[in-house]
Amino acid sequence: MILGNSKKFKGTGYVCFIDVLGFSNDILKNWGNPRSNPPDKILAIKAEMPGFSDVGEDDGHETHRTYVCRVNTVSDSVTICFGYNDKIIVGDLVLGLEAVLSNISYIWSTFISNGYTVRGAIDFGEIYWDENELIGPAFINAYHLESEVAKNSRVVVSSDLNKVLADLVNKHKSTLTDHLFKNFRKDVDGYIIVDPNILYQSDSEKIFLIEALKKMRDALPLGIVKEKYNPLISMLRDGVKVSLKDNDIGAY
């Protein structure tokens, strides 16, 4: 059974809006360059988006459930959506968000490897999509959070998603939710963000990401844009996966 992605959807789900920092400039400089063509890069990344699957019990019968996100690119932005067609159960709520985070991690680390980083936000709410459109309050909320709140290279959790996390920790705490919360951390301004330390699996990968980000930062002229890279570099350099505490959740 495939959950999360369908050709046409209207209902409740997760929406992540991601802005690819540096991509617009690359389009202007390298459009049509056979050795470094921006459309080829972003389409290759999209083609390799991961799914997330789980084997569980359904009325006593083993079922295979695959959690697949809808991923779309428009110019220098990426949207990741996961929709629920039926009544939402806790396991699907958690694993659907895990699928979104899996895509964020892949997209973020892969863009860093290709000379960009990202800034974004995730919301939980009402959304509609078909083959050509993406419309809804959750998309608008994610877009505004990315542009007005994220500021640096980070992915911010919305108030509505924060309420979902608070409900999970207060009413449905389990090893499944504990694993989910390890993907997040509380930032210095109080916002819950995706922990960038989920972007790598080894020390060598971490060092590669840090060096790639430093190279991007150092290529920029002095100014506020350059500073957008430093908090991310600092969190990766520390290398500490800071799990959320129960009292960090639901504060906004």
C-alpha cells in the first residue's frame, strides 16, 4: 500500500517549501553550460528522491506500507508534500513525517554536494494538488515561514506542525515518536528546526559537507548573505544530535 502521494489530492497533510540558495545565480550564470547545467542538476536530484517503507500489522495480516512524498521543483524552489486520504492513525502520522524528513535530508545534502544549500519550512494543514497545481493554507504558511522566519540555512517547523508534535509527545509517546524527535532540535531563537546532523551517516560525510559549505560561504563577498552559512556550519561542526526535550515542544 502506497501512502502520501496521489495524482490528485485534497485534504490534510505535510507541506515543506524549500528555497535553494545560490540556484538562481547559477541559472543566470550557467544556463546551457554542458559541464554545469542547473536544470540537469535539479532534475537528477529529483529523480532519486527516496521513499520510506514500513512492514506492520493490519487486522492481523502483514501489510507492506510505503510512504511516498510528492516532490516538485519550480525554478529555485522545491516542494515536498505528503497527504492523508483516510482517517489518520498515529503510526502513519509519524512515518509520513519521517518520509518528508528523509526527502529533506536527501535534498539538502545533495544540494550541498552540488554547490548550494537550502532554507525552508514545514507545515501541517489543508492542501490541494493535481498534476499542475499546488494550492492551500499549508503551502502558504510554509512559504511565508521560509521567506520571513527561516533567514539562515535551516528548515523551520510551523506552529501547526509543532502542535502535532506536542500531541504526539503528550498522548502517544513511544519508541516510534522518540525516533522521530531525534530528527529535530530547538534553535537559539526558540524555533524547532530539522537537525542538520541528520544529513550525514559518517564523519567523512560530515567533513565533506562542512568543507563544501565553507567553500560556498568564502566565495561570497562580505555581508549578511555570507552570514547565512555560519549557523549551519557551526551545528555540523559540533556534530551533536540534540534530541528535543518534551518541554521544548508546543511552545509556539
